[in-house]
Amino acid sequence: MAWVVWFTGLPGCGKTTIAQRVEAMLAKNGTSVKVLQLDEIRKAITPCPRYTDEEREIVYASLAYMAKLLSEAGVNVIVDATANRRRYRDFARSLIPKFGEVFIRAPLDVCVAREAKRKAAFSPKGIYKKAAMEGAAVPGVNVAYEEPLAPEIDVDTTALSAEQSARFIVNRIGELFA
Ligand SMILES: Nc1ncnc2c1ncn2[C@@H]1O[C@H](COP(=O)(O)OP(=O)(O)OP(=O)(O)O)[C@@H](O)[C@H]1O
Ligand SMILES: [Mg+2]
């Protein structure tokens, strides 16, 4: 049985940036991992996303189920997805024996600044600008972002660089799932 870790945190906090570094560090150690990136998977599940609560329920349940199937097949998984409600992550926890939440911690103002500056191709653009539009549902602004209450891995990205955060997470994964 392989493990699953769910990277959660506000839009722009650094989930994808750090997940990619964790994947590369683990590969160097000979540990393979599949990253499930919600922005990619959403294109298949909901090609015209509406970001409603009802839709998020389905999308996150699907993501949790994919992670469960992969872990049963012996594939370690990083889920890279905000999952703004605790219950979305709790549902994954209920399905997966070796599960951990990774809280990529950064305050909203830092996330807004990071999101405005980021350039990487994987990064969705203008999330916080869209928060001002009618009917917007941006976690942390228009809809609640429910922080993990007891994350297995808690990373303060205002104190650590992306590289240092990734190193910390790799070490904690080793401790948790050895
Ligand atoms: N300490 C840090 N840790 C992680 N990222 C950082 C840090 N400092 C600055 N950054 C920058 O913040 C940005 C984070 O963007 P990224 O796309 O990784 O966020 P995200 O959490 O995946 O957002 P989204 O939820 O929109 O997918 C990147 O441009 C990254 O270089
Ligand atoms: Mg991302």
C-alpha cells in the first residue's frame, strides 16, 4: 500500500512549485510519485468549470478516489489542490490508509502578491483579480478556506524557501510512512 499526501493551501501559496521540487527530490532518492494536479484533471472532469459547491464536491471526491486507486496499485501520490473545505480532504483520509495533509502555509496578502508575480506555465492567471467579479468563488476571498486542524506536515513558506519547504516535506514523508 503506497501513501498519499494532499498539498492544501490558498491559491498562489506555492503548492505546485513545492510539489514539483518534492517530486524531483524523491526521484533522486529512488522513490517515484504521481502528482495529481487538479487544474489538469479538472479539464477532464468539468471542462466548463463553474466552481460551485456542488461541483467542487464531485471534483474533490473524484480526485480522492483517483488517489485511492493509485495507492492501492502501489503508486505514491501527491494531490496538488486547494480543497478549500475540510470535508473534501477528510473524505480522502477516510478512503486512504496511508494519508497525510500537507499545509502549505502563507497568509492571504502573501498569496495575492505571489499569484500576481508568478510566471510558470502551470500557473492559472489572475485568480485574485477574478475574485472581484460577480459570482466569483475564490477560496480565501469569496468562499471560505478551511485550514487543516492537525496537518501531518505544516510548512511555513514565509520562513522557508520553496527548496527548503520541499526538503522539509521529503524528510517528514520519510518519517511518516517509513
Ligand atoms: N517560499 C515559497 N514557497 C513556494 N513558492 C514561493 C515561495 N516564495 C515565492 N514563491 C512563488 O510563489 C508562486 C506560487 O505559485 P504556485 O503556482 O506554486 O501556487 P499554487 O499554490 O500552486 O497556486 P494555485 O492554487 O493557483 O494552483 C511561485 O511563483 C513561487 O515561485
Ligand atoms: Mg497550483
